[in-house]
Amino acid sequence: MKYPKYVYPEPVRIKNRRWPDKKIEKAPIWASVDLRDGNQALPIPMAPETKLNYFRMLVKIGFKEIEVGFPSASQDDFDFVRTLIEKNYIPDDVRIAVLTQARQHLITRTAESLKGVRQALLHCYVPTSDLHGRFVFGRNREEVKQMTVDGTRMVKEAVKAAGLEGRIAYEFSPEEFTDTDIDFAIEVCTAVKETWGPAAKHDFILNLPATVERRPPYQYADMIEYFCGNFPYIAESTISIHAHNDQGCAVAASEMALLAGAERVEGTIFGHGERTGNLDISVLALNFLSRGIDPGLDFSNMPEIVKCVEEASGLDVHARHPYAGQLVFTAFSGSHQDAIRKGIDRRAKSSEFFKQGWKVPYLHIDPADLGRVYEKLIRINSQSGKGGIAFVLEKEFGIYPPKQMHPEIGAEVQHYLDAKGGEIDSAQLLEIFNSRFVNIAGKYVMTKYSRVILEDESIEVKADISIDGRCFTVKGRGNGPISAIVHALQCCPEIPDFQLDDFSERTLGHDADATAIAFVGIRPKDSGNLIYGAGEHSNIDRAAIAALFSALNRFAAK
């Protein structure tokens, strides 16, 4: 080839660039284009009733500007706009927008669709890049600029003819802005503003789109800063951005463009749109929330929003989609699971240290803020670790195994998953735990038990035990029931020499039918390894004894 196939985009030269040192302190004006830009890119566009439900969802989320269609492009879009207006579905504080090309019959039809509206935006666009002007339209720059002037004049006249003066604001987009010579873009937008005439800042919008993402995000920001610094009517104009996601950088590009001076953001929920889609407004807005900036949009019931968007679009939200995906608050890695568990347990201390209410390892935002729940943070598969397994037992079942027991539980779950494969839920985890640790039957069985409190407040126990079917009676004393039974068993030559290394117990449940669970760790002399057992019983002493026999039987089985 005579020329390289791809070249690096020519940077915009800015003296004393300011945007990298700025900080976003408030949310922009959010403008949803789901019902136009997102809808037109769906395999099956939304039916009218679906579109209306979607509109209501957007209103509920908090959007005050919603582009609802391209009324000159189809009868369905025209009828939808009329339905919104005639049936008074548009809240007083919401401004709808409609899109048109800069052609007389399309503009006239678009203005007709808005008759009777309280307030609206009429959005006109003209591609201004040399790629479009020269090789799509066959026109030079002056001719392209004249198209924008003519289109703006036709919009102004159509608004007047429809009796909508004072109710219709104007939005103009130099399509392919980021592929347009920046000085020519300013020249075009200046001509558009002068043709439209005086207007309040809120009622004249220049939308500067990255129609196809060809530049790195920081160059988009440079172009916005340059534009804002050189456009003569900046005080009378709202600068809007519309980023596509061809290179996967729409969120970054939009945030940088806001630093550079943009005040309004167009996008869609979950990024629906042509090719790789538009900016995902939910991601950018929730990024702001995670940084302490009120986004002004409510995503507190994310599962409901996901359901609505999936049903309307026919497209599933990816499991790893930021904030909305089913797996984004799920940890499979054992080290992650352990860190999450500890971070949640120690939130009060970390909050005090960081002076921040939410600071948890691997979770930059509280899932509860999005209508998600902690119980679903941890899922168990062959890659899971002991910390995550303990987290599920603790949070879902109130079972708090001692820390030294975690490796044994993890090993048993790992063994099960290595054999079965796949993933287990919390109920299966509880079944594995109970079957391998709790009230384990085996070689050693206690058939009878009694105890006496002596004058020195020590405990004396007497127990009948069975070892491989042979019966023995043992006695022992200690400072408590578990100590006494341990001493009794240690006197029996048929039981291997062991020492009690760990013992804990707690109640399961809070009502009259609550049971007790105990954990015992023994260290047999011959092996030196710590082996745990658990016991569950309505009587707390019997739970402890059951835990001890579970540990002995687990040792015998090994």
C-alpha cells in the first residue's frame, strides 16, 4: 500500500491544558437516547407499548431530557411522539427531544409531531467531517457549512409555522465531530448559533459527538477544551457530548470531556446503540456515586432495570457488565473471598481509618445501593478458598467455624468439587459441611452419659462408650463437661492419645427451638495434625461432646 493502513490521530495543540487538573464535583445534565439511538440499533425495534414502559422507566430513574424518536423516519415514531403529548404522559419537569436530518420535508414532519407539547428539543444533525462531506455528500467545507445554516433556518421556520415558538429549544450536532477539523467545527457551530439567534443557555445545545471512536479519550477532552475556549457564544450555549464505544473507551472519554468543559451527556442504559453502542450512562453515573458525587439518577433497583431493558431490547446484559451484571458482586477467588469477608466484618474500623463509610476490598461500591444483597457475593467452585466458604456459612447459616478449622472445611469442599466439577450453592455447601463435620458417626460411639458437680465446682462425668462394637465405661474430672469427658477418654487405652487444642460453641437461631453447635479441634499424638469435628444438639453440653466424638471419628476414618 502507498500509505500505512492506520495512523495515529493528529493531536489538538492546546497551550496550558487545564482539564487534567480539574475535579468533577457535580453531575452533568443527563440525556437519554435509548428510545432513538438505542432503539434503532436493536434487531427488533420496540413495540409502542414496550417503548412507553421504557419511557416510564427512564422517568422513574430520573432523566429530565429524553430523546424519544425520529418522527420523520417512521409512522411508529411519529405516533409515539403524538401519544406522549396527547395523553399527557410527559411529566412537567421532563423535556423530550426528537431528531431530524437537515432536510425540509423531514424538518416539517418533525415539527408537526411536536404540536401541543409543553417543552421539547428539536435536534438536527449534519456530518461535518471531510470524510462525510467530500466522500459521502460530494461537497466541500463551505457547502457543508451551508447545509448546517440552511437546516437551522428551516428548523426555526418550521417551529414558528407550527406555533411552537418559546416552547422548542434547539440542539445541533456536527456529526463526526471528533473526525472534523476542530477550527472548522467551531466555524460551523458559530454559523449555526448566529442563524438561530439569541437564546437562553438551556435552550441552545451544541452536541459534539464522537460518532465513531477513532481517537483516544484524552484527545476527545482536548477537542472539547479547545472548542469551549474558542467558540464565541459559549456563555449562551450548553455543550453536550455523545460518545460511542468503538474502542471501548466511551466512559473514559465522556468523563474526560466533562473535565474539559462539557455540561451535558447523551447515552443509553447499558450502552445500546449502533455497532459497539453508545456511552453507558448507568456506568458513568454510578462511577460518580462511588466517588461521592450525587449522580441525580436512581439505580437503586438495578435488577428491575436490567429486567426491563432485557425484555425491551431482546439482548441480555452481560454477566460481567459493570454494576448490572449477575457476577459483578461475586467472588470466585479464595483470596478475594477471604478479603471481602474480613473487610465487611471490620467495616467500622476501616471506616474510621479512611474516614469513609464504605471501603471494602474488591467492592468499590456497596451492592445494597443497587438493590443487590451480600449473600450473593460469594459463590463456591473449585477455585474458591476457605475464606469465601466460611463467609457463606457465617452469613447465610450463622455457623462460625474457628479460623483454624477453615483449611479443613476448604479441603473437603475442594475434594467434593474436584470430583463433581461445576459450582455449588449455599444449600449444597451446608450439606457438605454437615455430612463431613457434624455429628459424625463411626468407630467411637457414646451410648450413655451422666455428670455430677462436685464440691469444688469441678465436673465429674461417667460415660458408656462403644469402640468397634465393644463396650467400655470411662470416668473423668475437669473444670467443665468437655474437659471432664476428654480426661475420661484419655484414660481408655483403646482410644488413641490426643490433646484438646481448640473448643468453641454458640447458639444457632434465636427462638425457643434454637440448637447449639460446638467445634472441637484435637491433635492426636501419632499424627500431630489438628483435626476438627462439630456437634449440633439441643443441649449445649451434648453438642460439645458430639463435636469431640465427630473429631475422633474423622481421625479414625482418615
